[in-house]
Amino acid sequence: MKNFITDIIDKGLESGRYDGKVCTRFPPEPNGYLHIGHAKSICLNFSLAAQYKGLCSLRFDDTNPSKEELEYVKSIEADVKWLGFDWGGRLFYASDYFGKLYEFAVKLIEKEKAYVCDLNPEQIREYRGTLTTPGRESPYRDRSREENLDLFKRMKKGEFEDGARVLRAKIDMAHKNIVMRDPTIYRIKREHHHRTGNKWCIYPMYDFAHCLSDSIERITYSICTLEFENNRPLYNWILDALEVYHPQQIEFARLNLSYTILSKRKLIELVKEKHVSGWDDPRMPTISGLKRRGYTAGSIRNFAAGIGVSKVNSSIDIVVLENSLREELNRNAHRVMVVLKPLKVTITNYPKGKEEVLDAINNPEDKSAGTRKVPFSRTLYIEQDDFKEDPPKKFFRLTPGREVRLRYAYFIKCEEVIKDPEGSVVELKCSYDPATHGGDAPDGRKVKATLHWVSAPHALKAEARLYDHLFLKPDPDDAEKGKDYKSNLNPASLKVIYPVYAEPSLKGAKPGNSYQFERQGYFCVDKDSSHTRLVFNRTVPLRDSWAKISKKP
């Protein structure tokens, strides 16, 4: 894997920088579940470490206890492991370093490079200035070293109310980069921390803790997304001011995916406002949601490797992700027959009471997958969309008087159409040709369509959940004036069908098992399944979907 990041690392190795070592890290904040954008970063950091025979850590940047939960920590660990990566005992937390970070802050005060400020957040923003106007210095900027040390110690002891004071780096209020205009590096926050409890009432800001955590862990290359490029001067300033080990920060373009929201704040809104069933809703771009929908770890890793890394923000069509999964499932998933919208077929010249067992191929792409047995009987189900009483042009499936092939079975011909009082077709009376056993005619006659089917007496009743994009527009943030991204939620993103009829080989299918429903798409067994009711999620449709002339189910 060659890219601009490996070029930087190669040059560093050639010069002997960091003693020829490569140590990366994946540093999530435990304030939500990981999504497909995080998966790109996970794959990048762990793969770079493996490529250079280095190390990669998993570190939780847990500096904001009001938004962090143990649930998120556990989910992140599980997602990284599921993707196939191992941090090899290098599991760290920024909260491991709270004592050291406090000492670093004290050292900055001693070096007169930090001060305690009494301005409130609104005033700090006002004093900061704009992109075109310089900021103004805080009236507390020139406090003495002794006063700052005393106030900071008292902040730590809990003598002041939340928000009453902050510790700010003393840099340059006229700096062209607003980030460098005396940023806050510590604040008072009386919140219970998921690891340290109530030990601390002051917490370091992310920018302060992150670079120093990298330094403490001897990270060589701190790889992050482009939104942190503007913060790199602060990353460097803190490390230089404290004269500590200095990793190199490298930024790459974050993942943007069509029809998808990857803002953690917005994903939290979708969950809390119950627009989705939870973090692992199969419509969510979270790793747990993708896993539940039927995505494999391998397909996500291949997707991340295929799109590569760059310095330019762009949007990837979600079809690229879907195709990565199709390629894997096409090779590995067993084929089965499931009827989503059943139409009863009675084969009138098939002997009553007779049943037979036919051989069906599990996967034509993998001969080692072998075959399975499927029962055949006088009464079957086919798809409603596979019959038209008055067919349009180029419709080659079943119509009155036309012959078609049943997959692995026989040729059948529609002889009679049965309708209910409202005129809807409820049953087809068909004949079959016993000489076409196995699906071919000995006299060489051909048919233009092959249909999947399920034997009615042997069919398993199941539930199918058909998922579509969660949003209507490729860019969900493209909303009408006065509206937000939620106005683009797709009301038809989930369609539940019950009952669907599945061949009996699916009895006992386990949650997470993936299949190709012949002519329908790829499906996996959902965690809601039980021994009494199978539930299938449609992962992705087939690439070359049948029936462009008819509506998809």
C-alpha cells in the first residue's frame, strides 16, 4: 500500500527518525459508536503498523465525562476486534495520564506559557476575534506565575464553580490561526468519569490531552483527518513548549459516503430521537449497524484499502461499499430459494401426495460448497412479480399458455388463472413436463426464464426486512431553507414483509449467517430471530437486478 503517508514514513525511516520505529494509534473518544469513517482510520493505522512491522495502540481519548459511557468503550473494543485488528495489550486511556497532564499544565504555568482566566465562555469567544480581526488579550492574561499556580491548584481542589475559571495557553491573540489565540487547555467540570469516578473536577481539553498522550505513548506518526490540520500548530506548540517527545501529525481526507451521515452528533440525534431503533439499526453507518445488516469485516477492510487515502476531501458513492460486499458474498454465500411475495401454483398433473427431493447447487462460484436437497411437491409458491396475465414487451416469465423453467426442477406451463372476488390473482393452475426433470428438455426446446420457487408444504415462514438508504438525497445535509438533514430521512428506508416462504434448508440458520436469495439479493439472519421465527435483513440487492420492467419488492 503506497500513498503520501507511506512516502512520509519512508523518508523518516531513511533519515533514522524515531530510531527507525513506526508506532501508530487509533484514538476514539468514547462518546458514541464507531461508524464506517472510523473503520477507514482503524484499517489505516493498524495496516500501516503491520506494513512497517511496528505497533498500533488503541487509546480512548476520554477527557469529556459528560458525553462518555462505558457502553461506548465496550462497543469500540468489540468493533475493532471484529474488523480483525489486535492492539496486542496496547490498550490505553487519556484518563490514565490525568496526573501527568496536570503536571504538564503546572509546568506551562511555571514557564509562564499558561494562565488562569476568569472570562466566561461567551466572553472568551468575543475576545478571540474573527478571521479578519485580531483577538483581544484577556484582562487576566498578565497574572503572576504565583497567582496562576495558586488558582490552578484551587481549581483542582474544587474551590470554584463549573465555568468560573479556565486555564488557557498563553500564545498570541493576534495569531492568524484562531486556534492559537490562547486556547483553553483545562476547565472545571464536576462530572462523574467512567474510569476515575469523582477524583477529578477539572479535565484537560482534547487538544491538550491528545498530543501529550501521543507523546507519552511514544507514537511516531499521529495520523488524523483533515479537520485537525488547523489544530496542528497547537499540537506542535504544546509539545515544543513542554520540550517533550514529539510525534509527527499527518492529516488525510476523512470518508464522506453518499446517502450517509457520518457526524457523530447527528447519529446520536437519530438514536435519541428514535428515527432508528438504536446504534445497531441496519440502516445506520455504524460498524455494529453494518455488521447486523450483513456486512463482513473483510468487505469493509477491502473497501477501506480500495478507496485509499488522499489529502483532498471527496465523496465516495455508497455503491463502492456495496460492491465490496457483493464481491465477497458472491464467492462465499450459499444460494437459497426464498419467495418474498408468494403466489400459489398448483401443478395439476403432478400426482397428489407425491413428493421428491431435488439437488440444488449451494454456490456456483465455489464447487467445494457442494449441493443441498430441496423438496418438490404439487403445490408451490413463486413470486407474484414472476407472473403477468397481460405481459408487457420483453417480459419472459410466466404468462397464460407460456412455459418456463423452475430452478433445479421442471418446465411448467400456466393453464388457468384463479382470481378472488376483487379480481386479484390468487392461484395459478399449471401443468408440468416430467421429461424435463433437472430443468432441461430432452427434445431441445428452450424457455426464456427460470424462476425460483418453494414447495408450499415444506416452506418455512419467515420475516424479511428490506432496507434502503436512510436518506433520500446523496448529500443528506442538502436541505431546504429552514430545515435540517432530518427532513431528508427516507420514510421507505425499511419495509417489513411477513410471511415470506423459505426452503427448509434454512431451518436452524443462525444470526449473522449470510445467504444469496436467488434473484432477490443478499440477506443475513438478524439477531431478532428465534427458533420459532426467522428474521432476515436484506444486506444489498443483486448487482444486475432482475425485472427492471417490474417493481422491486
